[in-house]
Amino acid sequence: MTNPNSVKTEGTSDQGLSRRRFMGAAAALAAFTYVPKRVLGQAGGDSANNKLNIAGIGVGGQGGSDLNAVSSQNIAFLCDVDLNRAADTIKRHPNAKVYRDFRVMLEKEARHIDAVVIGAPDHIHAPAAILAMKMGKHVYCEKPMAHTIYEARRMTEVAKETGVVTQMGNQGHAGEGLRLYREFIEDGAIGTVREVHVWSDRAGTAERPWWPQGIGRPTQAIPVPNHLDWDLWLGPAKWRPYAKFPNGRGGEATYVPFNWRGWWDFGCGAIGDMAVHNADPAFYALDLDAPTAVEAETSGVNDETLPIWNIIRFEFPARGNRPAIRMTWYDGSKLPPRPDDLEEGRRLGDNGILFVGDKGKLLGGSHAGVPRLIPEARMKEYGKPPQTLSRSPGHHQEWIDACKAGKPQDAKSGFWYAGPFTEALLVGNLAVRLQKRVEWDAKAMRSPNCPEADNYITKFYRAGYSIM
């Protein structure tokens, strides 16, 4: 296996992009945007055999999995601040050029990149995606699409302005299950829906957390390992020392590579990790948009990490022929009330969604999996609804096809869909953080009754990472 510390890389923070040089590049991009032929829907392109030249940003873990899913294309560039985490992906793509700083990679390789796959932590998504889109690059971005409400709004706007193809990484959006939810509901299988429950076992429990939450900032710094560029990992976030902290299981953890999710400065907690999967059927099948109000019950909140558990209630207004909807989200081992018509011995599962109609209920698992009517006798009696919706060739494949055709709407979880969806979910985190009912004006992107929410709708960015 390749020693990650021996990999030749470019663009570390030691040798990398000076502020003057970066700002000069940003100014040039503002004046001129390079648009690949595929964005314009023209034939041909820069890649041999009509393959996309793809650059990965954050290529360990889920980012590496996404690159595997698009490996039918040319994986030309890899960028990661943690060479240990990225080692397997670097080994799988020995011809790819490796960078540490995504800004350096995009500046140097702009003419050789058609599309970017972003698998970095949440706080990196918007700076990387917006820079890439403004350079005319198609973008696949892992979930949650953005770290803040303003970022989701701006990413949606830039995607529309540039005409690039985008996709958020909620893989179940391309599945059979997602379409079946809508087909069941539109066929009247459960009648009129006014209530939805969505849940996840993330972030675990106080005794066995998925990642540490409900704790304060660690006070004792430890040395940064040689394989990690900590300054680049922090990116737009305010600088803090690298540190260890209790993992909730009697041991210790560090922010990297996984435990950042529960920290307000880096992640969005369970709602960012799993609601983008588990609540997707509700937004898709019921045409949900922005909530008008959200309130939260929690285990308690602090300025560093999300609560150990949350119950978040979203209120969505009536739309078209659909009545108002109340959607409740549960995490940290909290579950909705058990449905009376769920068969004895059956459990709800650790992740899922339940639609409650006036004529029945529709139950499903995580990632928009195939739903079923309950009780089982009702499912056997009803069978499957008529197929009225087209099926997807696959989540990553539809993005590739859309990139080559220059058709943003063909990527079904493009930012045109994922942006408003992400915004709505993140209003839930406003209610969590403020510990009060938050009324929401989506058009103005503010809370009429909570002006203090302005502090969390957007955030501080360190120099060199702005999202203009």
C-alpha cells in the first residue's frame, strides 16, 4: 500500500496559496467564468472518449465511495487534507494528481476539470462548491448540501446562474422507494396526509453516541498528526487547537476523521446526517417547501455541540390541493409513538418515516427505502400502486448523464431541489439552537419573532474561504 506520507502533493498550507494570489484569482473568476462545452450542451469536450475529467475534494470515507460510483469517468485529481484517510482512494487512482488545498487544485487545473465531487465535512461544502461552480464545473456534493441556511440559498443561486449540473448525495432519491411513496399517496392508498413522523438513531444515546454531542470544547491541545493539515481541515472555520475529548463510551476521540458531525462549527448533527435521507420521501411525495414555524424539544444545548437528542416539529402550510402538514423529527434514540395498527412483534426500526393519512398509514425505513402499508393485511390487499413516475438509471449515473447532456434538471437531487430541502431542515437546527419556537419567512430568509436567529443563518468565514 502506498505510504500516504510519501505521496507527492501540491498546495499544502506550508507552500500553498497566498491570500494575495487567491484574491487575485477570485477577482479574475468574477470577471470571467470558464464554461465547459458540456455545460453549453455542445458535443465533445476535453476528456478522452467523452469521459468527464473529475476532481475529488475530500476523498476518504464517503467521498471515496462517491468517486468509486463515478469511476466510469476519468478520476483526474484528488484533494484531501488527511492523507491517511485518503490513502485507499489514492491507491485506487494512481494516475490522479494529488493536492491538499482545493483552492490551489481548482486554480491550477481549471482547464482540465469538468466536474467536482465533494466529500469533505459540512463546513467545506459551500466554499468548495461555489468556487467550482463559478469556474463552470459541474458539482456533486455530499449531504447535507450546506452548513447554514444562507449557504444552501447561495449554492442554489450560483447553480442557476452558472447553468452547471449539480447533485446532493442523498442516494435514495434515485431509488424505487422514493417514487413508490408518491405513487401510493397520489393513488389515495392512505387518504389525505396531514402528519408525518421521521426518525433516526443518530446521534445515538448518551451511553453509546454515534459521535460526541452535548459536551463543551476540549481545553487541552494535542499535537497534530503528520498526515493531517489541520489548518486546511478547519478551512473557513475559526481556528481552534487540535484536541481530544471524551467519546461518550469511556474512551477519547478527535475531530478527525468522523467526530466533527456533532460540533456546530463543522457539522449539522443528526438532522444533517440522516434527515436528508429519511425525510426525503416527505418533501418529494408531498411537495413540501419551507416551513412557516419550527419548535424543538431537546436534551439541552450549548454553543459547541448539538444536543444528545432532539424532537423537532415542523409546520408546513397548505399547498395546492394538499392541506397543511406537521412533520416531526426524532433523533438520539427518540422514536414516534408506536402506531396502533403495527403488528405485534414488529418494531419501527432505527431509522424510518411514517405517513399518517385519514384512511391509513405508510411506513418505510432509511434512505427512502421501499415503503409498505400497515397493517400487513392492508399491504397484501392493496398490492402496488400504478406506476406513474419514471425510474432513475442510478443516483450517480443520472448526474453523469446530466453533466454530459448539459441538463441540470435531469439530476433529480440537483441544487434546484436539494437547496430548498436543505434550507427547510436547517431551520430545524435554528429552533434547536435557540430553544424556542421559530417563525420562518423563507423569502426574506429570517425569523420575524427571533431576530437573534440572524447569528446562525450565516456564519463567520476565515480569509480565503468566502462564498461570494
